[in-house]
Amino acid sequence: MNWSEVIGQQEAKERLMQMVREDRLPHAMMLCGPLGTGKMALAIAFACQLLDDGKQSSRAMLDKLEHPDLHFTYPTIKLPSMKSDYKPVSDDFAKEWHELVMQGPYFTMEQWMEAMGGENQQAIITAGESDDLVRKLSLKSSQGGYKVSIVWLPERMNIECANKLLKLIEEPPQQTVFIMVSEEPEKLLETIRSRVQRIDIKKTDTEDIRQALIERRGIDEENARRISRLANGNWLAAVEELQADSERGLFLDMYKSLMRLAYQRKIKDLRKWSEQMAAMGREKQKRWLTYFLRMTRENFMYNFQEEDLNYMTSEEEAFASNFARFVNEGNVMPISDLANLAIRDIGQNANAKIVFFDLALQMIVLLLQK
């Protein structure tokens, strides 16, 4: 993999390459930033640059991420087939990891958990992993250059592993470079944080996401513009927007139905609407209520006629052009409070038909407030 896999982040790329040019490469660094900003993409691209000795054989191995001097560490789970006292290590899931990363360097913990087959478990980096890493890095470089250890989400190390890794960072093997990729660096031991060079990765520029959507996903100009703004600097959110079209279409239809029926005060139809909502299942109901909150905010902001304040699809905006005037300073907060209360009630297993019918009836009153 190379720098072309990274979306935007030109400033971060330049900083990393400058370290090499000026011979100021730290033995341990940590790329920090929010989800979807390309931290792992930057880490892998940089690692490949460090390991590229110009030989065709090395480049072939790097293209497949199978270079013997490139090591990945990541959170793992304990499978039912493992012994009770066994400490899982990254190599136990090397095949699943390789398949996931080769699909692209942008992915979530949820995707990794699904790949391991442990959606309901807590993934951690065990002390067994640090022992394994000590063993691997104590060996000489197979190609005579750097050895690079990429640690994904080091904040998930248990305390025993963190202490062992600290010692490894304090006394690193010769020509070894640690690249940590963290989303919550504050959860790491202060002693580790103080011994690595931190590089903060900013949100990806909206323009870079827009361009990537057009070039990599074949999205038309208008939809690319809207999705890139909705993504708010997160490439994974942009991809999720592409995949969520069908559910979002359903959610918008249910939102429009609620508002139209409430405005027309059609009580019987609102009861049917609440029964439809109740049939969705609780997780989907909570997602719709979150969508309801977003649309409440977007319709309120639409009234200001400032394009930069709005993050809606063309279909959502078409509805807002007629409906937004009904969401105003007098009712925007009560409507939001109503949705948050419904989210709480659904989360506590309240009767969904009652929750949504109550929400629908209260919307009749709230839409009249000014």
C-alpha cells in the first residue's frame, strides 16, 4: 500500500515524510484522531515507505502487506475453542486481519469484531501479545532495514500488556519503529504517552472526501457534495451514507408521515403509524428516533436559509422546503426533549406502541406552537 490509499491529509503526509528526509525519525510515534480520518491508512503507507528498499521483491511483499518486517498488533477476543488460561494474540486472527485490511485501510472496530466472529465480546490486547511482540522484534530485520510495529488501538491494552510494551518502548530493539494508531489516547498510561511522539490527525477536508467519492465510488457531483458535507471529516461516515440509502429512505418516509398526519390531526392514522413503528424492533426504533432528532435540527436550521448550516440529502431538503417553518424557536427544544424521552423509554423496554402513539399525539400540539 502507498500514500494514494490515504484520502486527503496532505499536511500529515508531509510531516511524516519530512521526518525521514531530515533524519529525525522517532523510534515510537502515535497517530491520534477521531474515527474515519485515515490514521491507519497513514500508518500503513508510512510503514511501507520505511520498508521499501527499492527491490521489486520487497515492493511485491508490501503490496500484499506480507513483508516479514511489518508487524501488526490489534485487539483480539477469546474464542470458545481456546483454553481458559490462554492469552489470545494477534497471530490467532492473522488471516481475518489480513483480509480486512486488504479490503482497505479504513474500517471500524465493529467490522473487526464481525470479522473475528465476536460481536458480543470485548476485544483487548493481552499480555500474551506483548510477549509475542518482544519475541518478533528481538529477531534481526530479514531485509536488513527497519522493523515496523503498527499497534492499532493501544488504549485497549490491559495493564499487564501496557507495562510490558512500555519497557519495550524504553529499550527498543535496533532499527525498530513503533507506530501506534489511537482514537482515545487519554486512556493510555501516561508513561507510554510521554515516551512517544504524538501526531494529531485532523478531520479530513470536505473537499478531499467529495473528490474521493467521485473518483473512487463513481458518485455524481451533487450527491458527492452533499455526502461529503454530511460526513463531517469522516470517510467512514461518507461510506456509511452510501450504504444507508435504503434505511434512510424508510426513515424519511416515516418522518414525513408522522408530520403530515399530526398536522392534519388524523388520530386513527397516527395509531396505525405507531403500530408500524412498534413492528420495527428496538434497535431500529432507536435509530429512527436519532434520525428524528437530526431532522428536527436540520429543519430548524433550514429556516435561516444558510446552506453551510444544513446537512440534508436532496430528498430531505425537498420536504424541508415546505415543512421547516413548523419547527421554530418555540417548539424545537420541546420536540427534541420528546424524542430523547422516547429513546430512553425504548431503551428501558417500554411498550413501543404506547411510546410512539404518545409521541405522535404530542406532535399535534407541538407543531402549533410558535
